[in-house]
Amino acid sequence: MSKESLDEARCEFEKACDEHIDRHGRNARVYSSGPMTGQERREYLRNFYQAEERLRRAGFREIVNPTKLAPCRWPWLYRLMGYRLTLAYDLWHLRRCTHIYMMAGWQSSRGARLERTKAREWGIEEIK
């Protein structure tokens, strides 16, 4: 992808974020959704932290990064809770958000697809 294409995509993303922020003001709360299962821990942590930084630069103040939630921060807790209970915990956090940001590769993630479906059911706006 050329530098001009990247700059253009960045501008479009920032414009879309500005519109969402204008509608919700300080109450805007974004949940980042993307693939984790099947990836190295280091890789998905990097991806989620980059998404969080991108949203912050675009003007969002409150971002829910699921890798910072208890089950992801402490692998022993994830092993104790298991996939289904961890996903239910994540959905609880999603329910309290005004927006969901679908990260690259979300289509290949069963959890991210479920989060997107639930966000649509609950009227949570999607940031593209």
C-alpha cells in the first residue's frame, strides 16, 4: 500500500471517529474486538495495544481493551475460567460501550464475530 493510500485511509478513519465522538461526546466508550485464539500472546497483545493507541489518537478517551481485562492479563485465570466464561465476561464489558471497533482479521475469530453480532443486537455503533 502506498504512503498516499495509507494517509487517505488514516484521514477517513479519523473523520469517521470524529462523527462518532460528536454524537456521543465524552460518553463515547469503545470496545476493541479482534482475533486472539490461535495467535501468539505477544502478537495479539501488540495488535490490541496498537488498536487502542489508534483510537486514542483519533480522540476516543475511554477504550475497553479486552487484553487488559482480568482473564487475558493473567493466563492462570483464563485457564480457570475457560473460553466460554471469558467470552461472557467480555460481552458484559461490551454491553456497557457505545461503540465497537472491529480490528483487522476479526472475520476469522469466532469470538469477535459473536461480539459484533451482539453489538448490533444491542444497538452499539460499529467503527470501521
